[in-house]
Amino acid sequence: MTKVVPVLTVIVALVLIWYAAAVGMNAQWARDQAARAETTLGFGELVVDTWSQDRPVLPAPHQVAQGLYDSVLAIKPTSKRSLVYHGWITLSATLAGFGIGTLAGIALAVGIVHSRAMDMSVMPWAIASQTIPILAIAPMIIVVLNSIGISGLLPKAIISAYLSFFPVVVGMVKGLRAPDAMQLDQMRTWSATNSQTFWRLRLPSSMPYLFASLKVAIAAALVGTIVAELPAGATRGLGARLLSGSYYGQTVQIWSALFAAAALAAALVVIVGLIERGVLKRMGMAQ
Amino acid sequence: MKTPVINAKGVCLTFETNDGPVQALKDVDLGIERGEFVSFIGPSGCGKTTFLRCIAGLEVPTGGTLTVNGLTPDEARKARSYGYVFQAAGLYPWRTIAGNIKLPLEIMGYSKADQEKRVEKVLGLVELDSFGKKFPWQLSGGMQQRASIARALAFDADILLMDEPFGALDEIVRDHLNEQLLALWARTQKTIGFVTHSIPEAVYLSTKIVVMSPRPGRIAEVIESTLPRERPLDIRESPEFIALAHRVREGLREGHDA
Ligand SMILES: Nc1ncnc2c1ncn2[C@@H]1O[C@H](COP(=O)(O)OP(=O)(O)O)[C@@H](O)[C@H]1O
Ligand SMILES: [Mg+2]
């Protein structure tokens, strides 16, 4: 209860600011229309108009809510205009990319921890890879893969993986190095091999670090997928909805897609968090 | 003549650090016979841990010779000659107590059936019979340390090396564990090397007390205990015990002045 009041207060404040901003940003169009019709608007009429335009610069909250209702609940999930349909397209590529990125990240971390050469050479490249703007290379990857006949889910998953492997590498390297000198010495007293030490000590010890990075990685994977859906030609997925909305000035559609993407991201992070809690509790490592 | 189980002759060890060389051990001569209980006592930094780690093959002396069961420390480790107990129990939270004790057995490739038998046996030795299915967090600090001793005993090493195993525990628990450790030693006939900060603990447990002094780390005095092997806790009030403790304290003081 004590949390609900402040959270609600913030939400109400945001909605109020949003309504006020909608008035400010859509007023110009309303006045222009009125001038063309050679009438003038009173303040009340202006406000009502700015909150109910067809193509507002900034749609009012209830318009976005209506847009979400129309495209989520009031429509068959298989329809091309359903956000559930587009959300599923985006989600499937996100999960594929997240899976690829996680496996690649773990593999690189294992290499980095066990090989001095990889430790020195891989990390700088991994960091460099993240400094390249994803917006710049996403279209190239899509075009190149398209030209060799690969389209659909895979190119998007690759871009998604490109963004999500990095937090996994960083977290896993730290996690695999988490065992302290005493624990490693203990393994040495039993003449344990590297692989025995890995499976019995390093890997279990890394779990809290892995899950912390997975939460970042899954959000990054979603961003990657959406960016991959932006290049012209894409017709399916939340990213495509964002882009086509902006082509045709359908701001309500843009905002609906944005909210759908945000809700999807939040849901994914929450799910990873729940799995984390379950696993760490079972391993006796919950904080 | 029979060579001692642990035989150190002129063992030296110098660590190369960024601030220059640190001489952790200088000319350490020591023989430990089978079945002895030897305590190492001395101020912090006098090389107790380093010497124990040399015996275990975790550090390599830079001079002198050191044999364990007639082998080099490295060979001795591969021959599973010793179990090592660290100051922290170091039990894995994701394994049960039995699972933790099985850990070295799995690594060494014992059969499943053999693992079960051994776990049961060593749990009995440390009086944790009914705790195999519990997780470490369900046990007190003293019980966790007993579990870690059980783990070190599980593969039948005849030497037990212990580096301040009870250092983090309170006095009452410590007394109890000391008593149990003596009983365990009597039953198993192990050779024990035991590092401690506590004079009463060293005197109560040991057949031989090695007093060490720092900078450079070396042996100041080796005191053979005159106490009988059978030692009830109240032996600590006997004049003999008090005299021994006094000798150890004198030895520590001289080492410090030097
Ligand atoms: N790995 C190491 N590198 C450098 N110096 C060390 C290392 N281990 C121990 N020393 C130094 O060696 C000396 C003896 O240390 P140690 O054997 O841990 O003493 P004790 O266990 O008696 O307190 C100390 O001066 C310590 O700083
Ligand atoms: Mg020490």
C-alpha cells in the first residue's frame, strides 16, 4: 500500500503533463484549421480539438489508450493490424537473438577466462563492437543477408544478438572469476582439472552475475530487433509499425507500438527476474 | 633410520613482490613423524600459512628440500596424501552437506556407491550423522567447519593440514571442536599439521609445538609436549599444561625480540 500512493501520484502527474503538452503541441494545427475556416477558437474549443485530432503531433493519452484497445483487444490476433501479431513477430526474433547472444556471450567469456590470449584480444573487440551505432549497421546486415537469400527472422535475430551478447560477456567474465583464491586453492589440493573446476565451481558461482546481465541483455535484444525492423521494406513487427506510422503521420499508431514495445520489454525483464529468483533461491545464493 | 612423514631441510621461500623480495621462510628444518599432531604458532606474517602451503604443494620453496611421504609435495598431492582445511569452511551453498563432502570424491573419480559409503563414514567421524541432506546455511559456523573437516577426511589421506580452522569461531564452540578433533585424531591415527594463533589451543592439541618468528619467517623453537595423549578438557588447569603454555609464551617473546 505504502508504495501504491507515490507510484499513482507520479503516474497521475505524468498523465496531466502529457495532456497539457498535447494542448501545446497540437494547438498550431487547430488554429490553422480555424483560420482556414475563417473562425476563431475559444480556449475550451481549442483544448477539445487538440485532444481529438486525427493526426495530432502528440496524441492525448486517451487516444493512445483507444489505439491500443483497437489494435490489441478489439481485433483478431492474426490480423495484420493487430499489435499482438506484430508483437509476436518481434518477440520471436528477440528470443532467438537473445538465445544466440547469450550462448555467444557465455562462450566468449569461457574463452576469456581460460585463455590469456583471448583475454587480451577479445575484450577490446567486444567493446569496439558496441561503440558502432547499431542504426548504422543494421540496414547493411539486413541488405547483405537478403542478397544471399536470408530474410525473415534470422537477420533480425543476428542484430538482436549483436546487442545482447555484450552484457553477457562482461557479466560472465566477472562471474566465472568470482571464486576467490581460497576456493581455487581448494580445487588444487584435490588436483582438479580445469574442466572440473569450471563445471563444479566457476559455472555455479557465476549464476548471480549471469542473471544480472541477462536482464540487461533481453532488453537490449528487444531494442536490436526493433531497430532491425525499421529499414524500409519491413512490414511485420513492432519496428515496422513504428516506421509505417511515421510514414503516414499516424502518430497514434506510433505511440501504440511504442507502448506495446515498452510493455513487452518490461514483461521480458520481469520474467527473467522471476527465473533468477527461483534459480538463485534453489542454489542457496539468493541475496 | 626411518624418514619422517614430512621432512623439511633448509626450506627457504622468497616472494618477489612489487615492493621487492619478501623472505617468508628462512632455513626451516623440521621432521614430522607419522601420527604426530604438530601445531604451528607465531605472530601474523611469520610464515605459518606459507609453510603449510609448501607442504601442500600450493607454493614452491625457493630453496632447500621438502618431502611428504618420501615424495615431492606435488607428487604427494597427486597421490592424495593430504586433506587441507582452510580457515573458512568454503562449502558450496548449492550443494547439500553430503554433496559438499562428495565433491573431492567426484573429482577423484570414486564410484557412486563408494562415495555414499565414505560420506556416511566421515559424517559419523565429525558427529554430523543426520545432517547429510541439509544445506550449509542450515548449519552453525562450527558445524560447517566440521563438515569441511569431513570433506578433507573423505578420501583417506593420512595427513591432515589445517590452517587456523577454528580461528573464526567463538571460544565455546572452539573448545568443543578441539575436543572432537583430538578424539578424531585418536580414532584415525592421522598425522596433523595445525596452524593456530592460540597458545592454549596449541598446547591442548599438540604432541609437538613449533614456535615461529617473523622477518624472516623461521622456526624459533620446537617444543615436545609432555602431556599424555589422552586429554580431557580440564587438563588445561594442570600445572604441566600451564608450564608448557608458559614455555610457548616465552618462545614467542624471544622470537619477537630477536
Ligand atoms: N602470495 C604472496 N605474495 C607475496 N607475499 C606473500 C604471499 N603470501 C604471503 N606473503 C608474505 O609472506 C609472509 C608470511 O605470510 P604467511 O605465511 O601468510 O604468514 P602467517 O600465516 O604466519 O600469518 C608475510 O610477510 C606475507 O606478507
Ligand atoms: Mg596465515
